[in-house]
Amino acid sequence: MVFDALCVIIAGYGAFYINNYLLYGRFSMDSNVLVILVMLVMFLNNYMMGRYHLYNDKKPLSYLYLLWPIFKVIVVDFVILSTGIVLFKQINYSRAFLFLFAVLAFVLIVIQRILFQVYINRVSQNSFNVRKILVVGNVERAKIVSDLLEIQLSWGHEVIGRLKIQGENSDAQDSLGSIEDLSVILRDSEIDEVVFALNGDRSFDLSNYLHICKKMGVSVRILPSLWKPGNQALAVDRCQNVPFLTIEVDNFYATGLLYKRILDLAGGLFGTLCFFIIYPFVGVAIKLDSPGPVIFKQRRVGRHGRIFNLHKFRSMYQDAEQRKQELLEKNEMKGAMFKLKNDPRITRVGRWLRKTSLDEFPQFLNVLKGEMSLVGTRPPMPEEVETYLPRHLRRMSAKPGITGLWQISGRNQIADFDKVVELDCKYLHHWRFSDDLKILFKTVLVVLKRKGAI
């Protein structure tokens, strides 16, 4: 990041010098403006390089592989900079200067990155202090470790071979012997680290070999036998400095949840304000249309089985719950969910409320209370949950939401509950904060186009 920033600074001042003194003569740019422009590009470039994974720990496939992502970053940098110049009506700049700035930044960063990779691949990997690694495990598990280390970016490491574990008869070329030879090999070979890639055999006395490594001053890493290729849910956490293996069931993380809660509070406050504004008008319409309360409360199941009262503007007749039993055989939804397109229990005002999604506004109170989120899965009723299969409970591992992926994916056309679960699990497994913003935006479009209730 430091070298990228230096390249941008050199490119900025280089472009200023070339444009001023070698090409078109002086143009009126204050030195303070130049500093601000260069600093903006520098910080923006570092941020965008991170967004395009140019600061990750994976080796690039080739030197040419670096060109395209760096080119995209530079284009984004200067599109944003040019847009800012136009929006703020800045006149003390030269288009030739911006073009030279972009070209020099691209060339310098590419040269710097290629030189860095040459050093990593040619010099650092063959240095005296390259880290030598011994792998312990069967052929399959050891290959996983070797393949990972093959693409791992570092200042220099080398897998010198593998030790077979008990019961293995393989004579693979990478084998240096069996695990019983560990102490001898550590004494006679240049080894900085041992990686145990075991398959979960409980008869293997791992603690004994860990003690040998510790006694001889060799670092150890352990690939958990719980981990399998493609499993990204296994992680290591610490509680009071005690390590725990954690298996996550969704893609939520602490910082993302903080952003999500801030969005919920902001959206919840705005939605609640709208709710109070429309309440007198909607309330009168509901009362004139049919007898009963304006606000309908219903027990719903939230995150991991928490029961709460969901609030909605009443869109059905008072005896709707009793009449539901009579309509179950007409259910148009396959599975543990009830849906009827022309439900006779819905009032005239209720149909309008559902079409405009105004019946959902009281749920912003649930959002403020922390029982729901703006975006999540649909909160089921307790009687629905009683019919769930174990795999269906996966959708209840996060707070339910007013809207979600199912609601913007053509809910009127989805007639299979398993499809709903699939969409909910897709949201949970691949969640990003930006996904919530996209879903909220698409929800507004769905409501404005009158495609049905959210």
C-alpha cells in the first residue's frame, strides 16, 4: 500500500511537471489544489486496490494477470475524480494533466508490482532464510496443504516433504518417512515448521508429536480434521485468550451486523414516522370498512425460535384465523406456508393496503425493538414451524425481515415452500451489507410498480 501510494504521488507531480514545462506551458493550478488532488487519488487508489483484491495473500497467476485489475482501478479512480471536478465546478485543472496523471500512475504501479513479484518469486523464495515446512498426513490431506502453500504469497517458504501417518502404505515421492521418524528428521533437517494435516483418526497420538515439536523448538500448525475442501464455515475464535473452533452457519460478522443494525435504526425511525403520519387516514378507512382493531397483532417466530408479536394494519376480517382452517385445502403453496390469491378473508381496504404494502408499516416498530430487521427472512407462525423439517429451520438462524430476497424474486409466482427456503438460505449464506441496500432498493421498485405486497 505504501509503494502504491508513492507511485501515485510521483505520478501526480510528474504529470504536473510534464504538462507545465514540457508540453503546453503553464496552466493555472494552485499548489494546494495539486496536493489535494494527489492525496485524494492516493487514498482512493489504495481503497480501490483493496476492493479489487490486489492486497490479498494469493499469488497472481502471471505478471500479465496484474494489468487488467490495475487498469480497472485507475479508470475508477479518475472517473470518480473527474466526476467530483465537474460536480463541484472546479476550473483550475487541465484535462491533459488528468490524462498524464492516470497514465503515469498506471505505468508506475504496474512496474512496481512486477518488480515486487520478481523479487518474491526469484529472490525471496531462494534466500537463506526461506521458511522450510514439513507436512504430516496422508496423501490427500497433505496435498491440500501443499496446494494452499503453492499459491500463498509470502517472503519465502518451501514444503520440503511429507511424513506418512500410521497405517499408510503409500510410497509417494514426497514421502520422507513415517511419523515415527519425526524427532530424527527435525534434528537432521532444516525445518522451521510442521503442519499436521490429519484425517480424524482418534487412535493417532497427536499430543505426543506436538510435545516433540515443542521440545525441539519447531512451530506447529494443525489443519483440523473437521475441515473439508469447500468448507468455509470453520473458523478460530478466542474467548478470554482461549481458542475455540467455530462453525458458522451464515455469512454475518460483527462489523456487518453493526452496519445492519444502524441501517435498521435509521430505516425503522423513518418508517415509524411514516406509520404515525398515515395511521389516522388508514385507521379511519379500516374502521369504516369492517369492525375490529386497526392494528393486527400475530404471534410469529423470530431468530432461533424467539416468539414475538408482529404488528400490521389489519387487512382481514376479525374471524380470519378461525376461517383459515376451512381454506387449508385450497392452499396454493406447496409446503409449510399458506397462500391463497383470492383469499375471501381479506377486506376491501385490506386488498388496497396489501397492494400498496401499507399494511406492513407497523412492522417498523418491530424493527426498532430489535425483533426484526429491515431485510431478512419471512417470520413464520408457530404452527408453520411445527411442520418444518430440520433443514427448514436453517432460515430462522437470523432475524426475520420486513422484506427479503424472496419478496423481490417474484413471490407471486413462487408456489413451493422449498424454493422460499432456498432463497432465504442463499441470502444468509452469501450475505453482505451491500445486499441489504440492493434488496431495499428493489423492494421500493416492486412496491412502486404495484407487483404485490412485500
